[in-house]
Amino acid sequence: MPARRQNGAYHMSKGTIVKVSGPLVIAKDMRDANMFDVVHVSDQGLIGEIIEMRGDRASIQVYEETSGLGPGAPVTSTGAPLSVELGPGLIGSIYDGIQRPLDAIMAKAGTNLERGVTVPSLNREKKWQFEPVVHAGSKVKGGDVLGVVQETEVVEHRVMVPPGLVGTLDQIQAGSYTVDQPVAVITTANGQRVEIPLMQKWPVRRGRPYQKKLSPDVPLISGQRVIDTLFPIARGGVASIPGPFGSGKTVVQHQLAKWADADIVVYIGCGERGNEMTDVLNEFPELKDPRTGYSLMKRTVLIANTSDMPVAAREASIYTGITIAEYFRDMGYSVALMADSTSRWAEALREMSGRLEEMPGEEGYPAYLGSRLAQFYERAGRVITLGDDNREGALSVIGAVSPPGGDISEPVSQATLRIVKVFWGLDSSLAYKRHFPAVNWLTSYSLYVDSLADWFKKEVAEDWIDLRQRILSLLQEEAELEEIVKLVGMDALSPEDRLKLEASRSIREDYLHQDAFHEIDTYASLKKQYRMMEAVLNWYDKALEALRTGADIEGLVNMPAREKIGRLKYTEEDQVDQAYEEADAQIDHEIKELFQREEDA
């Protein structure tokens, strides 16, 4: 029976298994099925997806354990692509890679995932209070907001007309509804009546449409100094965090999830260790959201696909996550998506490619690795959404990369670097020195700096970019001076070069080093960051001037005022200006005293 849509309904195509190779199943008599159709495999109804067609044979990646399957078992195509359910109930949920709710599965099947367990992605019994924002008789089109549901204390869920639908609103009524009950009826130009429930479905491998993409000229503020000051990411931008084991990728992503200037957080644990995912699942509900005062889970969707879960579901998980993120972007929210890690996703791609017997590319990865990564990252952006109200939404994507042995010359890292515009390179040597975040300022970069410069000048300070450039220059010169010190020792340096090293040490220890677990230091506003930059460079400028007029280098380096500068990071936001002025006055006083002592001597 062909898998074609006739009179609004899908017809199924039935076949038979001829070969099983781990998560890959080959079925014959599937000529009428389509690429990327979802299929049910065997009498247990295991979920799979067609990823290759050869004649009447379909290659299917199965999202569940395939042990015990054998030739002759039936395969039935649903005729529809892998899709996610989008509606009230997403926020606060914990899903696996194909949007099965893990808590609902546990309630039904226990702590061990069983095969063939089917649970709807969104609760079909819970009722939501729907409040219309338009009235019957209105002309509506895809993307228009019909009404709102208060999903959590902090997220207002906007129920939208599905993309592509245009017509007249015949019925709409406030009330209490489940996600599959119609809340409105739209009549199209050809007289067809379409019922609109609270929930809509969308294929995960197809990006959701929008009106137009905007330029990346507004930063995504994270409160992490090394990121905001040196390597900022734009709202709607893409960033990569490559780093070896133990360098702090997950902690950086947790900090971004907690503090980034985003309304919604989607966190994808893609092939990570189970204990790391357990930490996330335990910590996120307990983390107090600094923006709202409620639990962070009140604006978070978690997708947990650990390394021991079926490999094919890992490949689907990042598409599931980004489709959910796009849905909230379409409501007009700023969404931050964390993918941890794309290396594990690429390994799943490599395994499926090997089982399909495709020609391998570099290090065994498929030749299409780069294009698949690009398709994922290119779904980020700051956009004007569909609908008449010109809502602005943003989807920022931050992907962790776990290169084997920390070697970023491997294919996944290199393919990622060709796509993303921000590279936060984590350094194990910095992590071993207990310097966190362990972002290496010599290898990292951000290509958004130029497009964000006007925003920083206008919103923070006219000389923000100049101070940033001076800090980067000092750190670069420090690296060169360190090489000289290693060869011939500190005594070979001039007093000015020694002062440069001290200023760089102050930048590293007092500015870039940030304690994620300290109540105050965990987050620094842009105003505070500006004051701290000013404080370090102000000391350096005054000390350099004093040095050139005969002051002693030892006295300048050991000034007590430097400790005051170092303590700025632990100063409350509203006291930073006062602390800066006190430090400035103390520097002037101590330089004056230094000259006085030298004159007396």
C-alpha cells in the first residue's frame, strides 16, 4: 500500500526485514515509502526512520535496541517524517532524543527503558487555560498569535497559526483545553475548515520558516567576563566550545544556561556520560533563576540522550532540540540552545554511515559531515518571525566539541570552525592551574566583535572596544615576554617589560578568572566589567608614567592598592563605582608616597 497522502490521511507501506546490523535494519517491499519516513519495526512497534532507499529496499535507523530482531519481521511505514509535538507542556520537560518524555516512560515501564513503549510527547490529559487575543471574523495567516496559555510562572505560551495556513477565523473561545482539543476553527479561501488545537507538529529535519533574518548586531550577554569582553557572541549567533576532557565545557554551558540573556533555554545532552546528565537533571530544578527568582526549569527544556542510549536516537536528538528552540523563537523569545556535545553526535553519524557501507571520509567520518553540521548551525539566527506583528525572535546555538585528546585538528572541530563565528578554545593547562573559565585568550576568537562594536559604544562606554583591544594586546605581549623569561630569566627584562608582565597577571587573575560558585563573582554586568577593566589599566598607565619619571619598579609592583583592584570582582554591583574611585585615589596616594620615600633616601 503506498505511503501517499490521500484525502488528508496517510496510507501505510508495509515491508519485511531482510537484514539487521545493530541499529540499522534493511527491509524489502518498501518501494512506496519515502525518505525520512517514520516506520514501526516488528510486532513490538520499534520506532525507526528511513535514511536510504535502494530500489524497493529501505535502510532504517532504529531508535531503540534491536537485539532479537530477525529477517521476516514486519515493517510498517507511517508515511510521515520524524516530527515533534509543539505546544504547552514543553517547558520543564525531560525528553530523550526523539521527544519521548522520560518521566512518563518511567511511570509506565519503570527505571529501565523498555522497547516499544509509546507515550505521547505532550500530556493529553492536562488542561490549559487558553485566553484568545483575536476575535472571530479576523483574517489570519501562519505565525499570527491566536491566544496565550500561561505555561509556567515565567513563560507565556503563545498559540500560533501553523505556518502556511491562511484564512478567516470562524470560531475561537476562551476556556480550559487539553493540547489536542481545538481552540479555534479557520476557514481557508477554498472553503476548507481547519481546526486549530493548542499543539502543532513539525518535521525535525526542516527548519521553521520566518520573514527575514536580521544582522547579528546585538550581543548575548552572559555575565562571564572572558566571553563578554574578549570573545562576545551575538544574539542569534553560533559559538563552539572545543576542549579536552576536564577542561570545563559543561560548566561553561551551565553558566551560560543560567546567566545568558535568553528567555528560554534548550539543553541537549547528546551522547554525554550518564553521570554528567544526572548532574544536569538534578541541578537545573534546584538552580534559582536569577532573572525570575523561580527554578531554572521554569524556562528550560532538557533533552537527555546519554552515551548508552541507542546511537540512532543520538543522531536525531540535536534536530529535536533545535526544532523545539525554533518554535519558541517564533513566539518572539530569545532562545539559547546548548548542544553537549556535537562530537558524540558526529560519532553516531559515523557509525550509521559505516553500517550503510558508505565511502568513508577523513578519520572514518562520512563525506557529508560538514554539510550536516552546517545545516544544524545555520538554523540559528535573529529573525523577524511570521505573522503581522513583526515579532523579533532569536535562536543562539552554543555547541561543545570534545576532540579526542584535545586535538582540534580532527574533522569535527575543523568542520565546526568553518561554520561558527565564535571559538572559545578551552585549555587543559589553564584548567590544571585552576584558572576557570579555562578559555585560552591566545587561541580563541570572535568574528562578531566588529558588528557588535557600535552597540557596546552606545550602550556601555565609548571606549569599551579600545579597552578590550589594550587588554588583548597586553596578554599577547605577555606570551612573547614569557618566552624570553624562560630562555634568559626575569633579570634580562627592562622595568617597563616587568610592569607589562605584572599588568597581564592582574588581567588574568583579577579580571579573567571568575568563580562560578561565588555568590557575587559568578555574574558580572557589563557596567561592572567596564569598571574592572578601567581599574587594571588605570593602575598600569599611572605606574608606567611613574616608572618613566624615576619610580622604583619594586614599589610599583607591590603597591597595596593592587589588592583593592583584585577585590573588585567580589564587590556588589551598586558599590563598584565607589570601590573604583577609592582604588584610584589610593594609587595616586601610594605613588606620591613612593616618590617621597625615594627623595628622602
